[in-house]
Amino acid sequence: MLGDHAIAEGALAAGCNFFAGYPITPASPIAERMSWRMNHVDGDYIQLEDEIASMAAIIGASCAGAKAMTATSGPGLSLMLENIGLAYMMEVPCVVVNVMRGGPSTGMPTLTSQGDVMQAKWGSHGDYEMISYCPSNVQEMFDFTVKSFNLAERYRTPVILLADQILGLMTSNLTIPHEVKLNTEYRKLPPKDTINYKPYDNAELIPPMALAGMGYKVHMTGLTHNEFGYPAATPDTHSKLMSRIRDKFILNLDEIIDLEKINLNDCNIAFIAYGSESQSVKGAIKIAEKKGLKIGLLRLKTIWPFPIKEVVELSQQVRKIIVPEINMGQIVHFVREYAHCEVISMPHPGGSLHSPEEIYAKIKEVIS
Amino acid sequence: MNKNRVTIDYKRNSKNTTKLINHSNNNKKKKIEEMYLEFQRNPINLEDVKKPRGSLYIVVDRCKECAYCWEYCPDNVLEVSNQLNSKGYHYPMIKIDKEDNCVHCGMCTEICPEFALFTLPKEVLQIES
Amino acid sequence: MTLPMFVETHPRDELVRTERLPHIWCPGCGLGNILSGFTQAIINSKGTIPIDNQVVVSGIGCSGRFAGYVKVDSYHTTHGRAIPFATGLKLANKKLNVSVISGDGDLMTIGGNHLIHAARRNINLNVIFVNNFNYGMTGGQFGATTPHGAITTTSAKGNYEHPFSMPYLMASAGASYVARWTTLHLKQLEKSIENAFHHDGFSFIEVISPCPKGFGRKNNFKTGLDQMRYFESASLKSDNINLKEATASMKLLDNLPVGEFIIDNKPSYLKVKEATILNNGGRT
């Protein structure tokens, strides 16, 4: 199945019943499949006039109880940033798929890159946390979409899935698990009594979410708000609200962060990689193994929240860390901030991957 | 046919509309009589029909002295007072000599943008006191 | 003199978040009247549309604060994006009666694209377009509906640009219910809002509102009352007017056409969607 289609199927398996989108290469196949498949699940597909509207629509749909998703690429994500902040502030679950392509600006619509990884966490204004999955093969395109929906619902937050063009337009084998085995989550709804309900109760880490039409007469706003949802612009209210929202992530890092560790226990040199680039790294590790070198890989399945603890631990075990990316060095800055050992960046301007041979060449260079 | 032409004046009790009707033969005479009774002037019995009276209420701290109520009261019953609410605005009052003029028409209740001023029928007040 | 009797509640308080009154709008602002009329329209329609199904979405600005005062499910969203947000809400729960209430800068200047597309789609929304001819909340800058030549904080010598004529624009975009009233037309506005609730399709009601501090005082209307007096003298019910001439110029010698200009019963987005799917093989 096509990677993009795997994302669409993953969304449907997770219970997605609302898709609002705008055509953009290389994410159009997701919209195309959704426009056809939404009818089967009694959901709604709407094609809006731009990505800004798409993002606003999925937040609105989620407020009414739908599991909502949109799919776009770099230029579209740039447009969606303001409303991603709105979803974060209003604490509304939704999933945004970004099939990354060559940037900046119009860039290379039909070629890959990993140039938006920083934008997912730091693009919108203000301080906010983000959860981002980064699949590295078509099976993960499906699985991580399901996980994105689950985490979005569990933590009442927008989740950005960072795929890239290579995976989006790659056709590969896919196993779709039986419904029963899929654990789909839904946000917590408030109890029956209306009188004492506070939409943003600071006493609960993840307050139950009242949907439109349930009779709770909620007020939700993007302004800093108090526990009743009303605008309240004071430093004290802001501090309480922002700490609670941040704590949803910070206190649950163990549940959110997902990593793959290869050979990390007995190597001197380790890679930190993500997405399709990590497949090249795995290839390079195999080449190195044949030559008798043991090289490790810490693959980031979730890029955000950044796995600070694991990176610190890794940096205390190995001598050097290499970070190959299909961008001019984005995650490497985070790695450098926390690592105690030397960190070497392996940037790529975008358009293709590093080949395993190129990565192996880098290993040799680093060792000598 | 001139000799059968009759013109009748009608006066509706409160509307003062006049209608001229021409009829041409006696078959319609009964219908005319019925219509005459319907349109006949009936004096109002003041025991049955009372002119409504209203009393004025205000949620005083909401008033912002916008002037809509005293401008648009159809009987000019209201004017600005020299009393201030806690926000520093002058709220309305009923003019001297106009105490009995409020008829609870509802205009001030509707036009107040602040959900401050309203009237209630005065009968309610009398029952309460 | 007889002072009014002091009480704690007002008969129209039922659907107002009274803990947040007095509201932030200036003395003389028409938004209070619109709030009053809108909440009454909800109450009058509760036989056919349960109050729990009423939802209000607004954007940013003085008119955008509307959502914070209506006691129904209400959402205060980003600048200009209230309409797509409302589209998402309506599609996800088709029982909801979604109203978008926002200002001219929010809905037409920054959000104009979304407004005309929503009209084109004939999506089932009720848009109450509060036109006070400027960006009030930020101090009175000009926008897409500011009359030509008007003085605002960013057009001190007079506005070089010409405004949209909203009823004309909406009609040509395909809206199926287009009306304009002023905040002085209290009863007509209330009835019009009820008609919009029951209208199946995209309803657009432009409400001309005084803005004494933003627009009014620089443009020959010292108080909100002066603008209301202008509405009284200049407005003319003209349901069948040629919409090309239906501009609101706010100039003392011009007329202000009001009324229900377009009532079209063409099928709404949802109806057409269902019919199309049904006619082409159903949901398979």
C-alpha cells in the first residue's frame, strides 16, 4: 500500500471520522483516499479553501466530538501554525499529518526532506509542548497514525505526525491488525451533573472535555483563561494554566516517548536518527558489522517531546554521537545541548537521503 | 341604476377608517347590515380595559449612561438623573410629573444594551405591596 | 423624581453569562443590543431548536467577545477563522445550530476568503456580521467596510480605499439568506435571526452598529446616540433594492437600505451532499 494511504487507513482504524484538507504535494493522496473512505465510516470529508481553514475546521469538529485529522506538507504547516496554538490552548485533540518535502518556501514538492522537525515544536508563537511521531517505513505510517490519535485523545492536545515524501509515496507491504487488537482511546467526558463542571479544572491534570451540544454551555477561548474557560489575563492565572498544560506532557514522558535502541550497550559510536534517514543508518550499521565494527543507533520514534534523559545516558556511554538528518542540522542542536560527549552533525540540504555507503564513510572518518 | 345606489359611511371603533360601499340590489342588504354591526362603534368600558402601567427597575451597576432609554422612550418618561452608580455613570430616572405615564411598553427593556433597565407591570407591584 | 428600583437581575438575563456583566463594550455600543436580540431569538425558537443545540462561534475583536457573554456552548477562536471552525462543528454534529457572530474586520477583512467560500458552499451556518466600519478593539483602524474618505487612526487624511457592499458581495457569492439591519431595528433583527435559524442554508445578517469610540467620534458621530439617530433618519426598508446600490456609506445625506434582501430556498450544502452520495451508489 502507498505510504500516504497507510496513513489514511491508520486514521480510519483509529476511528477518525472527520477530515478537512487542502491539496498539496505530496499529501494529496491522503485527502483523496479520505474523500472516498469517509463515506464508508459515516464520517465527513470537506475540502476547504486553504490550510488555515482546514486546521480551524478540525479543531471545531473535535470540539463537537469527532476524531479529526488534516494532512499537509511544509508550506501548509506554516499556514496552520496559528491554529495549532489554538488547539494547544483550548486543549482540543486533533492530528496534523505533515508529509515533509524539500523546503524552504515552495522548495521541491516532489522530493523529500526532514526540514520541518523544529517547526513542529517551535513554529507557533509562544511556549508550547508538542508530540510528534516520525515513521520510518510504511507499516509505521499506519501504526504511528493510530498512536497519534490515541495520544491526542489521551492528553487533549494536537499531535503532528512528521512523515516525509519518500515514505508518503513509497509502496510497501502493510499488515493491518484486526480491530480487536487495536486499542483506540477517546477523551474523557465529564460526569452527568452539570452544576459543578469546570472545563479547565486545574485540580485535574487532564480535565474531562465537554462537547458542544451536551448541555454544559462551555466557553472555550484561545485567550488565557481561568478554570471556567473565561478570559482572565493575569500572570497568576496564566502561570497556573500553562504549568498544568505543560505538566500533561512533562509528567508523562515515560508513556509518550518511544525509541528504538540498536546495539547501544556495546558501542563507542552511536547514531541518533529518525524517519527514512534511519533506514540508511541501519544499512550503514550492517556494512560496519561486516567489517567488524559495532555501531549503535538510537532511533527517535517520537521526536517531541525530546528524549533528554535517554540522550544524556547515551552520551555517557559512548564517545561520539553522529546525527544524520535530511536538513541542515535541526535535532543535532538539541542533542548537543544535552550530550556530554562529542556530537557530529551530518546535514543534507534535502532532495534525497544519505546512502548507507555515505554514512559508513562518515563512520570511518569519525573513527580515525 | 341610480335609484338603488346607496353609499354608506363606516367608522371602525379605534381605527377611524372609512369605507364607501356601492351595492346594486336588495339581496345584499342583509350582508350590509351584518357588516354594519361588525364595524359599528362600540364604546370602551373602562371597567374592563385598563391602561397598563409600568414601574421602573434597574440593575444599577450595569448602566453606562448610553442615553438610549431616555432618548427612545415613546412617551418621554425618562431622563438622566444626577445620581451616580459605582462605575461613575448617571443612570436614568422618571421625570417629575411623569410618574404615572409609564405604560410598560417594553422599549427601554429591549433597547438597553447593558441588561440594566427594565419595566414590570405595575399590578405586580401592587400585589407584592 | 422617581428613581428606578434597584434589583439584581434583568428579565433578559436568561441566556447571558451574568457573572461577566457589565460587559466590556463601550457605552453606546450596539453589541449589547445584538446580544439582547440574539438571546431572545434563541428563546423564541426553543420549540423547534433546543437551547442545548445552539452554538456560537466568534473571532477576535469587540464583536468577537460575543461568545464570552452568551450562555450557550460558545467558542472564541482565532482572528478571521471563526467560519471554518464553525463549519467543522456543524459537520461533526449536524444537529447543532451554529451561529457565527463576529465583526467586519474579523469576518471580511482577514477572514473574507472563508466568508465567501462559506456563502458559495451554502453551508448551514448563521452569520451575524456586526459592521461598525472599523477595527474597534485595536483602537479604530480602517478595514474592508470602512467608507471611502472616513477618518480612522490609520487613515488620518481619509480612507483612500472603497468598501465592500456586503449584501451585494454575499448575494453574488451565493448566500441564500441575506439581510441587513441596524441595532435600532430591535424587533426586526430578532425576527430576522429567528428566520436565519430556521433557514436551511447559509444565512448572512449584516448588523450596522454604532462604534462611538472607534469610528463614530472621528466621523461626525460624537456619541453612539448620534449614530442611532442617523440610523433612524437614514434607514429605509428596501427589500427589493438593486444590491449594487445597497452600500452603507454612513454619510449624513445618504440612505441606509435595510431589510431582508434575499431569501432563496435552494438546497443547502448538507442536503446536496446527501443527495449526491445517495444518487451515486450510496455510502459504499
